[in-house]
Amino acid sequence: MNFNLQRLRYERLSRKKSQKEMAEALGVGRTTYYKKENGDIKISVEEFAIILKELGIPQRKAGIFFVKDVDDWEIAWRCWR
């Protein structure tokens, strides 16, 4: 499973939250938040919980941020069948 950073950005923008607001909620600078949202710096579990709260997303819906890794051969197999 991989964390979907594009989904994080989409959810933030759809709720009209700025990177600055998210950074303040996490207690970091805007540049640091930018790097987290773009994958340059990892997001900790604790930070993810704060992000969910700030975006108003219940923890039970946290799965929307995760995508299953699918190998190329599996994609080819599904398309072939």
C-alpha cells in the first residue's frame, strides 16, 4: 500500500485549506508542509491524524488516502482475461 499524496492535495484544496493553515495545524512551516505533501518528507502517523482532523475527515475514512500497489504483470493479466 502506498500513501496517495495527490489525494491529500485534492482533499485539502476541495476544503479550501491553504498549505499555511495545514502547516500551522502540524506546528511546522509552510515549506515543510509543502515538502510533506509532495513526498519529499514523510508524514508521521501522528501528523496524519492531525491532517484528518484539520480536513474534517473521520479516521474510519482514512483508507481513501491509500492505494494498493499493483504489479505490471497483474494489470496485463486482468486486461488479457
